[in-house]
Amino acid sequence: MPESATPSRPGCALVTGASRGIGAAIARALAREGWPVGVNYRADRAGAEAVVAEIEREGDRAVALGADVADPGAADQLFGALESGFECPVLVLINNAGISSDNLTPSLRDEDWTSVLDTNLTAAFRLTRRALKPMLRARSGRIVNISSVVALRANPGQANYAAAKAGLIALTKTAAVEVARRGITINAVAPGWIETEMTADVSKVLLAEVPARRAGTPEEVAACVRFLTSDEASYVTGAVLTVDGGLAA
Amino acid sequence: MPAVTSEQVEARVIETLASFGPDQSSITREATFEELDIDSLDLVELAQVVEDEYGVVLKGEDMKELKTVGQSIDLIVARAE
């Protein structure tokens, strides 16, 4: 595609947890769509900077932003940095940052529960709340929450993760209907088994349950996120798009 | 911060409400939000404008009590003092 075909955007995008895996693929996909992208990371600064460098090599814009989204001040910090750095409102938010701390429920510790809920659900709420201010004013915006197939189909050992990811779906639906009349869409994407560091130890037995008989790629998830952030998806809101090779079907 | 005048607040509130759709001439102090077809999301946006401009934080429970344009102006002026 010639460089001039990349649309100029009236705002910028923030992808949390974008130093690797699905988040990095989403950041690259949105940058290719012309969005200046904030590439958030918590610990993997080198990974985030590599994603930024890759985007810049393509002639697009990105910046690495360190912050632990579980920190209550992270939303203002990240949005402030993007609004002043790119001098534009954040009109696309991808709540992707997630952690897991697996254990069967009888062995699940309070800290396993709290840390996973804080990062995977509460942070998404705070970022969504902050994002809606400029989006309401702009009468435009796209939020995509990265949920999980385990919100829809039980996976032993992940009660905390599944509860957080199911909570994200409820947050998605409720917030979506609240702001739908302002041209803002909020959707969830529910990936199944995707080849990332997070799922590196997923057993072959579990993969055999996937109708597609293979794991997905971060790019296959990013393609769906890209669609949901596009103008073409303007009438899609409050939806959950599974990207799971048929696992939840 | 210098105290804001009631006239300044009134002008800003009317301008903001007009941006939500109703005809500016219909936005009087006596007009109710219901008559103007100003909904709860509009009031959330109004509260953001007020917070940004006057540093006055209007909570959800404050907004629920407001029925008329005049009531909202009076509340903002009182809080800004």
C-alpha cells in the first residue's frame, strides 16, 4: 500500500501491555492504520522499545510508556503523556494488559485473586473511565477490551483470571450501552489459545480440544481488534468477538 | 482563584447545553432538563466542563437533584465561592 493511503487520524491510540504478544501485534496493526500509538509496558521496557522501533521503521508513530496499570494513578499518567506527547486526544483504547496467577480454587490465595482482578479488570475500568472524557467530547471513540475464551468456557485453575475476564465482558456491555448514542463503541475480543509467552506451557492435550487443531497467532487477534477500531465497525458495540478456532462454539 | 460571577457561569452552562442539541433560545433558567431533552449523559458532560473550567466537582448524586437549568447554575456558583 502506498504511504499516502495511510489515513490521517484525529487522535491517537493506547494499547496496554503492548511490549510483547497480543498487545504488541495490536500496537503494530493500529500504527499501520495511521494511529499514533502509545505502547504501554510494565517491566519489559526493551520489548516495548523494540515494538516502537519496528513501527517507526514503517514510517508510523509510536511511543513506549512505562506504567503498571494496576496503579490507580496509571490512567492519568498514560493519558497525560499521550495527550501532551502526540498533542491529540486518545480516541482508541485497547485494554490488553493482563496477568495470570493460576491455582485450583481451593489453593487460590487472596493475593492471586486480588492481583489478577486489579490488573485485568479494575485497571480496565479506570482506563475506560478516563478514556471516555475525551471520547464523549469528540463524539467518537473505540474501546476494545481483551477478554478471554475462559470467560465463556471453564478452564480449571483459572477462577481468578476467568472472573476478571468475564467481568470485562460485563463492563464492556454496560459501558457500551451508556455511551452508544455518542458515536463511541466498546467491544470485547475473547482470544482462545494464542501462541504467546503466557501460553507457552499450555499442554498439547488442551490444544486437541480446539476445533481448528492449532493455536492462534497474535496477528489473528490483532486483525479483529483492528476491525473493531475501524470506521467499518461503527454499528458494532457491546459485542464479544471470540477468536479461538471454535473452542467456545 | 477569583470568584466566578453568576453571569459567567450562566453563559457557559447555556453554551454547553446548547451544544447537546436544544435551541439556545429555549434554554432559560426555568427550563427543565427534561423539557430540553437533556439526558443523564449530557449532565455528565456538563459536569466535566464545569470541573475543568471552575474546579467544581459535581458528583452523580448532585446531578440527580438538579431539575432546572437555574438550579445547576446556582449550585455551580455556590460551590465555586
